[in-house]
Amino acid sequence: MQKYFSSVNPYYQYIRIYNMQKEILLAHFPKITVKRYQQLLAAFSSLEEVWEAEFDELLKTKIDEKIINEFLVWREKLDEEKIAKILAQEQITCVTLANENYPKLLKEIYDPPFCLFVRGELTQDDFTLAVVGPRKFSTYGKQVTENLVGDLARQSVTIVSGLAFGIDIIAHKTTLQAGGKTVAVLGSGINRRHVYPQEHSNVANEIIASGGAVISEYPPGTLPNKFTFPRRNRIVAGMSLGTLVIEAAEKSGALITADYAMESGREVFAVPQNITSPTSFGPNNLIKNGAKLITTSQDILEALDLQDIQVYVKNKQILGDSPEEEAILAVLSQEPKHIDEINKTCSLSNTQVSATLTIMEMKGKVRNLGNMMYVTRS
């Protein structure tokens, strides 16, 4: 596995600095959870020891024997080099709870994912809103989504949704058209072949190219099923300040997301519907039970106390966390600059520039526009 995380591969720097090689491997185990990870670390001094431990030793973790047996079988069959190769080829990064880019709000929920697999840029966004609704939407629902999401995206609110048919994909597309940032949370693997639904793979690529991210707690190659989608919904709600329900039938994924939001103490917003509409039950019932009735984007901004969001974003200064980062930021701007030019201008070695740029990209401080052309994040 180590040769795939060599200095030639920029993703090695991410792994090396955060010392997460074994965590990344462990994230591929289907039954890993934050609790089980904590049990492992409580019983062993390092994950290296976990990798060498036998059944009797693993019993002291107090993890269920069935899970331990499954882990041992999985560990025996594990192809570390294949995993590293897929992550590198697909440009997938792994963001664990210890990583600074793990969404702060998501850490606060009852059962946060042990790891998020990410394509694109997952940064600490200050203002995130989940937007959900049904596959089968009305003309009214589409219009409302475009109006509300377009306004919010233009005011620097990051829109989180599930890339699904219906309201989800309308929310993503509207955000992109407005020049905003959006994050798609999948109930499948995020490698190109397994993006679900495949019909929206082009939109997933647009999200990544625009500075957003496609994420999942499921490793590359995972196929979606009836269990992965509800689990996905807790991430959509968990990483957001609030959840906006556009339309929803009596039993729908949108209401599951709203339930997760309420359980996590987050705001729930709903758009009032015509009572004869088949998708009116969800939002109207949410409003009856205390969700905030929404008719304009300003209603949401006021409820979340984000009236000054644009001033905040404009005044937010990008600062370096090290002398190397400060040196690079001093020569970068919104004007694309090739890495060779950065090397010539900075008083750093080529290796330092390359490694630092990789970390800064992971932190969301700079963007790689392709062909090694870099700009600062606006």
C-alpha cells in the first residue's frame, strides 16, 4: 500500500501528515462505527496493534464476537494496495473525525460517521442548509425550490442535498446556476462508476469542479440499498444548520431527514402547500408541529440569524497556519498561477511548495483549477 502513498502522489501528503493510513483502511470495514473505533483504541495503543491482534486479544474490546469474526475475515482478505490505488485514481480523500475538515456540526449528532469519503473540497462551511423533497414534485415545488435556493446560494449559503431525482437535483442545479456551493451526500460509493443515480454523474462532476463536494460514509464500490438512504439522510441533516422541506408525502425520505434534524436540535423549515396536493402532508404537518413556515429566503436567514452573512464572507480573511502557507498565500490571488511560477517566487523548495499546496487545498484555502494552476479561495 505504501508505494501508492509515495511522495509522487499528492494524496500521500494528506495521509502522511495526519497519520491516518490504518484509519483509512479501517473505514472500508462495513461494520466500523465511531463507538467501535473508540473501543479499539481503548484496548490497544495503536491501530497497528489492532491489525496484528487475534480473536482472543480483540475480545478485550468488548465488541460483539460476531463483529470480531467478521472483522478478522475482512482483514484477511483486505487488499491494501488495491484500496490505495482506487483512492488515488478516483481522487478520493478520507476525512475522519480527527481531521480538521470533518464538519463540526456533524460531530455533534448521536452517531456521526466514522469517516467521510470525499471527492472535491469538503471545508468547514459556516453556513449550510439541507434542502430535501420528493422524487415526484409539483410545478409549484420546482418553482419554490429554484426561487429559495437561488437566493440563498447567491448569499453564500452552502446547499446540502442527496443528488436524488426530484427536489434534490433541482436544489443542486439551482445552486450551481447561481454560482453557489453545494454538497451532495450519497447512499452509495462516490467513485465515478458507483455514483447513484448514474444519470446525475455529470452534475456530481459539476459540483466538484465548482468547489463543492460529493461525499459518503460508504467506501468506493458500495451499492445503494434500502438501508443506506435513510442513513445518508442523517448526514444531510447533521452537517446543516437547518433542513428545508419543500414537499413530502406522508411517508418519505424528506421527513426522515427532518426527523434527524429535530433529533439533533437543528431548525426545520417547511413551505406551506395546497392541502389537495399529494405532497402537502409532510410540510403542512411539520408546520402544525412547530416547524417554521417559510415563504422567502429571508425567513430562513432571519431564523438562523444570518442576515449579515455576505458581510461576514467578504471580510473573512484567509490566513496561513504556517510560515510555508503564509509564503504561498503572499504570491497567490484570484489570478491563476502555475506551480512553477509559485516555486520561482516563493523562498521554499519545490517539495515544500508541492506538499503545502496539497494541504492548503484540503483545507479549502486554495483551489487547483487543473494543470497545476492555483488560485486562492474567494
